Amino acid sequence: MKIIMHTIHQYDVSIFLWVTERKTRHILVRLARLVSRMADGPLYGMLALTLVYSGQEPQLTLLKCLLLGFVMERPLYWVTKNVCRRNRPQAALNIPSFVIPSDRFSFPSGHTSAAFLVTTLVSAFYPALGPLLFPWAIMVGMARVILGVHFPTDTLIGALMGSGLAFFSLEYLLK
């Protein structure tokens, strides 16, 4: 198992360093900051308020799925992060990041997990929005790597976690 984890870490470091060495990095960093801020949380709150004020059954069901998803996602994210205790790239590679992370550890990416949770659920209720939302969720994960606060596998696991919890919420509430 230790060999597998070492191989995964080497892969992560290689991709991370490739991204950070791009000549257009300053443009990528500006875009990444914007995309990352979009996933900080206030937009999710605005979505929830919009769903509440609609008063319609499909929107209220979506809201229930979102609430159940986040009630599961936040504790799972926190426990996983504090059990795995993977250092962020800044600490692991001794390089600066472009933003100050909200906590010490990197695995999994909470921004990516939340973005995929919301994207998967909204797309389940409004399929026409999927082609717009999924690229945004992917960009959230990429932004976290570009900003230097996550390795690629942190965001991959965050995406899987958020999507999986969204599917669980749908299954649980719509059966």
C-alpha cells in the first residue's frame, strides 16, 4: 500500500509542478481566483434562498436534496481531511500558494466536493444546466490546483465525494 501511495504522490507532484510552471500562470491565477471564490459558499446560499422563495415542489425537493447532501458532505469532508492529514502543496513542496487556505490539510478538496454536490443535484432537476455546470465544477477543482492549495487527486476525490453524496441524496429522498 505504501508503494501505491508513493506512486500516487509522485504523480500528483508531477502534474502540480507542470501546472505551476506554465508561462501563462498569471492569467491562470487570476481566473482561478475568480472561479475559486464562486465556490466559497455565498452562491450556494443564494441558490437555497431562491429555491425557498419559489415555493414550488420541484425546487423544494431540490433544496431538501442539497441540505441532506451538505449535512453529510461537510462532516465527511472534515473527518477525511483530519484522518488523512495530507499536507497542502505549500507545506509538502515548500512553495508559495496564491491564496491562504482555510485549514491545514489538503485531502480532499472541500471546494471541489461542494461544487460537484451542487452541480450534480441541480443537473438532476434541470438537465439543461448540466453542460454549463459540470465544466464550472471541473474548473473549481482545477482552480484549487492552480492556486497551489491542492494536489490533483485531492480534487478528484472531492469530485467523487460530492457527486456520490448527491446521488445518495437523490436516491434517499426520491425513492
